[in-house]
Amino acid sequence: MAIVLWPGDISYVDRIQSLLAAAVGNPSEQSVMALLNGTYRESGARLDMIFDGPELVGVVGSLRIHPGLAEILHMAVDAPYRGKGWGRMAIQHLRTDVYPDVWLMAETDRDAVGFYAQLGFHVTSLGEKYPGRERFQCVLKP
Ligand SMILES: CC(C)(COP(=O)(O)OP(=O)(O)OC[C@H]1O[C@@H](n2cnc3c(N)ncnc32)[C@H](O)[C@@H]1OP(=O)(O)O)[C@@H](O)C(=O)NCCC(=O)NCCS
């Protein structure tokens, strides 16, 4: 396993785009490119790429929004690699290497809330933030 910070090798752009698309609702090519070129290049957020040997298997994007609080903005593992511990490793990397002394927060939907709960995040429902879509706030103490 290796974790490499974006911007990096440009040949991974397509893979990163498709991974990010899995982590956002209703992705368009433009909105995903805006994430890569805006959020993850100019806005101070970081995008960590998770490799299994030469294979890019996942990405996790995050931003320190307060001295004591970092938000996980996007988290995605490529479908064939899910359920093998890569997501857990990505969060552990943020916890241990990037944000060791701060609260971690993520907002997600019903499909992924179990993942954060399994990793020890405290989960609170935010209700139907969007019509028909319950959202959850997930918080992990330092
Ligand atoms: C959610 C996601 C990142 C999890 O990554 P992953 O590599 O499959 O997760 P892991 O294998 O590290 O799982 C860690 C633990 O969480 C559990 N888990 C993983 N996904 C889960 C889910 N959707 N619901 C409930 N539990 C889940 C695993 O069973 C595992 O538990 P264990 O340690 O007791 O065996 C991945 O499924 C994904 O990319 N989904 C699509 C995008 C998405 O929903 N992103 C999150 C919202 S932004």
C-alpha cells in the first residue's frame, strides 16, 4: 500500500475522475473536473490517492476547516477493491499521519454511513437534507 498526494502523475486523472464521481451525487464531468481543478488544486483541500502496487484503488479528499476540525470531503474505493480494508486504511492514514490531533467529520448518505460507524465515528442523522435522501453527520474524536 502506498498513499500519494495529488497533484501527481497526470496519467491518473481519468481514474481519479471516475473515483470522485462515485463519491458525489449526480456527477457530471464538469463538476468532477471542478473538484480536481478547484477544490483539490486551489482551495487548500488535499486529495490522497491509495495505491495497491501500481493500481490506484481509491481516493480520499479532506480539508482542515478549523484548527481543531478536518472534514472528509470525498471517499471512494474502486468497486472491485471494496470490502478489503482500503477504505479503513485511508481513514487511518488521515487519522494518524495527516490530522492526528483534530476531530474528523464526514457527511454521507445511508449507503455509506455503516462504513463510518464501523470505523468508530459517532453518527447523527441530519434528516432529509435533500428530498428523499437522508444524510448523516459522522464525527470521530481526536
Ligand atoms: C464506502 C467505501 C469508501 C468503503 O470502502 P471499503 O474499502 O469498501 O471499506 P473497508 O473494506 O475498509 O471496510 C471497513 C469496514 O467498514 C465496513 N463497511 C464498508 N462499507 C460499508 C457500508 N457501505 N456499509 C456498512 N459497512 C461498511 C466493512 O464491512 C468493514 O468492516 P469490518 O472491518 O468489520 O470488516 C466504498 O464502499 C465506496 O467507495 N463506496 C462508494 C462511494 C461512497 O459511498 N463513498 C462514501 C460517501 S462520500
